[in-house]
Amino acid sequence: MCSRLCFLIVFLISPISPASIFSEAQERRVPVAVLGFGNSGIGRLASETLAANLESVPQLFILDRDQAGSAAKGAGHIASLNMSLQEARGLGAAIGSDYYIVGDAQTLRRSPSVGPPYFESYASVFLVSSRTGRLLIWQRPSFRATTMVAAEKLLLADLSSGATRSRNLVAIRQAQGDERMRREMAIERAPLIEAAPDDDETAHAEGLRLPRPFRRLYPPYPETAASAEVEAIVDVLVDLDINGEVSNAEIARWAGFGLDEATIETVRQLHFFPAMRNGTPIPLRVLLRYNFRKPPK
């Protein structure tokens, strides 16, 4: 009797073995949305070209562009190149994709102080995770030519290239691994440290003295941002220990163009007078905000 029962259990379970589940997960195509790159002619062509390029990747499923755009607008979400994690997750939820690409593309006529005029055709391309809201990679291919048609032809060739296809696929695969690891770590991680109140008055009412930096450091404005004349806000969530030292720093509002990296590098150099509650130093999570403005010419 026992042997027959054991046999039945094995027989019923075997069709959904871990190996088959893993195989199904491997075969699942990753839903990706490519949103519009602006209302200009090159903006529409650029997003269409990139979407068509990624459609050729067997591992990806590219959502219908019109439906994805309508879903985002219907939910009141705006595709921006400077979003908080919450805003980015909300946009991803509205679209219904695992990852999405937002961007901007334009062709401009340039008249340099030295040399003849030329046309520059560029695209700012941001790949974002819908689950975490994180900016995975940003790209800004830019091409110059003596005519608008020639410049745009070079840009579209880049967006349809194998290198662009591979770059996005590698970033998505890397993100899948990172997100899996973060989920596993979250299960084992100790509770998050207390977040700082929004203002000094609230902190005082709670018997809390907020941390203060020994000296203020400001992130440099990188050349990658200067070449695109970017103006943006970068927010960073910073965990401070009882000594006022930075134990962790994560981007809470990203901007791309090298601004996020410049901000994190600067924040990790900061030292603070520790937060105090009723005279006792405590760890605290604070939000730091940096406003980037393009330097005057």
C-alpha cells in the first residue's frame, strides 16, 4: 500500500519538476516597451527604428508602441529623462512591461565660431526597470554631417545596429540578475534604519538633531552632461551610521548623462556630525538633493 501511494505521489509531481520550471522561465520573453522620442520627425523615426531593432531579439517581446504610449498617458504618467524611482515604477506599471525605454531625438543646425555650419542628429536613450524604477543604462549617440539627411541617416544606422541591440539585451540580463539578488538580500536584511523627518521643526519635536556635514561638497558637472546641455535634479538616499559616516548611498531620482555617478562619488566623500536623539548618536537615513544647471557659455 505504501509503495503504491509513494509511486502515485512521484508520478503526479514529476511533470512539474524544478528543471521544467527553470526551462519555462528561460523561454519566457521579456516584455519591453519603447516609448516615443518626441514629436519631431526624427523623434518618431528614432523610436520606431530602435523598436524594430529590438524586435529581432528572440529573448525580448516588444509591446505595441501605440498601446504602450496610450496606457502611459491614460494613467497620467509622463515619460521623462529625470524621474524618481516611484515615478519610474508608476510609469512601468501603467505600461505593463518589465522594462521600458524613454528618450528624445532631435536634429539641430549648429553654427560654430570656427568652421562651417553643420547638422547634429542625436538621441538620448534611457533603459529603465519597471520593477525597481532604476535607470539601467543611458546612451546618447550623436552624429554630425553637412546635411540634415546625412546626419539622421548616421543616427538611424546606429540605432539599428547590432551593438545597440546587444547593449540593451546585456543590460536587461544584468538587471534581472541584480533584481533577483536584491530580492534574496531583502529577505535576510535587517530592518531599514530610521528615515530623517522632512524638516527641522518636526525633528526637534521628536527630540532629534539632524546630521550636518563637516563641509559641503558639490558634484562636478561632467562633460557628458555639458555636451547635452542637461539641467536636472538628482536625489540620493544616504544611510549614516552612529559616527556620521556614509554606510550606503543609492540614487532616488536619476538623471543619466553621468550626473548620477558624479553625485554618488561625491556623496561617498562626505562626513557628518552624527544624528542625535536626546543626546545619543543614532544611525539615520537622509535625502540629499542636488540641482544641476548647465554652466554659462
